[in-house]
Amino acid sequence: MITSSNAQTKAVEIVEVKAKKKITFYAINNTDTDKEVFFKVDGKGFRKSSYRPVIKRIPANKKVLIITLIPLKNITPDYTYFFSFDDKLQELSLETSVKNWKELDHLIDKGETIIFTKDECAKCEKLLGMLKANRIRHKAFNISKNERYRDFFWNTISKMKRQDVLISSIPIAIVKGELHEGLNLISFIEMLKK
């Protein structure tokens, strides 16, 4: 009996290894060039938060540990995962350089996701990291570093007839023309992904 198989190996594969007390995910690069892998698990029943995506460089023809998840005791974990890869994942977060008011106002009119941040703001950095990791397009404006961006912030708040907004509320987002403050980061990211 002659068998022939025309199986093609995927360029990058994810291998899931289930052990008694952990689930481990590996990325295998089957190509001759390095690849960057974006990997995200959505699930319940783990000690480690599953909303945190992982971006790792996988050397050519190598197997690399991506993430290890530890299930909670007496709970059956429920999860799915997503991954993508490329030679180099593109940067989607843009610290925008804008020349005039018209361009800034146009961003809101187009329904862009705009994030106002400031220096020495851990929540701002975490939000920007989560947006980048989840590959959500946005424009970030640090009002501490650029007077034009600070003026844009106050002008935008004023146009929305909001006088109760404080700088301490930052990070503040404008999504499709709607102001979002006092952000619960996880809920906000989930809203943007819909």
C-alpha cells in the first residue's frame, strides 16, 4: 500500500501542552526568517490575567515558550486563543504630530479613537500598552509635552460642553465623538474591540 501526503507545514504554529497544573503555549517558527508573534488568550479560570496579550520574536526554525497559564483550583478553565505573525509587527499606536487645529478637529469628526495622556501617569502608560497589545488603532496626545495638545484637550472638552472634567481624570478618551473618563481599562478595551 502506497500512501502519499501532501501536508504543508504552517509558517508559524502554536502548540498547546496541557499538564496537571498548567497549560503552556509555544510558538514554533518553521521558516528560515525570524517572525514576531502576537498571541492572546481569552478565558476564565486562570490565576494569570488572560487579557494581557504577548508579542514575542521567534527565531528562525525555533520553538519558544509564549505563555504559561495556571488554572484556579477546583475550576475547569474555559478559553480560546488568537495569534497572528509577521516578519515585524507594525506599530499601530501613533504619537501624532499635528500642524494645525483643523487637523485635530478632523480627527474627532472622522470618529478616530483619541487618547489624552500626561507625564508620570501609570494608568496612561498601561492603557497605551493595552491598546498596542490589542492592536487597536488610536491617536495619543500627551498634554504634558506639547502646548498645542493641551490647548486641543481643553478646546475639545469645552466644545463638548463639559466643565466638570479635570486633568486628574486623565487618561481621557474620545471615541466616535463621545468622551470617556474615569476609565476601567479592561472594559474600555473590550468596548473598542467590538
